[in-house]
Amino acid sequence: MVPAQIQLTETQARILKRIASEKEISVAELIRRSIDDMIRHSKDIDGVKQHDAEREERRRRALSVVGAFSSGVDDLSVNHDQYLAEAYANAAGDE
């Protein structure tokens, strides 16, 4: 991490301490998370919103596994509810 020194108003410092205490994190962690949130909602140097780039990366990764696995049944889309009920019943029996 890179150390940074900032100056806060009394009000900002008081509110940040209260929020950090409520979240049970340090003020520094609260500030880092706030900066991450701001970065996600701002434009990067290419003019593409960062969260759009992250969403596109998640989409690309999800699509890369489409068809990679098989349920072993040919009628899953038709009888989805039945298979789901069976899966829940089996999971409940395992407990």
C-alpha cells in the first residue's frame, strides 16, 4: 500500500469515525472502500466506466464456461422445477 496523508474537516472526521465504528472497520479501510466505490463509478482513462469493464469481464468469463458441463438429462429446461425439488429434497436428507 502507498501511504497518503489527507486533511479532513472536523465534521468529516467525526462522521467517518462513527461509520467505521458501526461497520467495525478502521477509518483507513472505510476511506479505501469509498475510493474503490468512486473509482468503480468514474470513467477510466479510455472513457469506459470501470464497472462496465468489470461487468464485461464477468460476462466473458461466464460465457467461456457455457456448455462445459452436462447435467446428464435431456429435459432439464422442460422439467426444471421437478429436478430442483428433487435436489432440495436430497440436500435436506443429507443434513
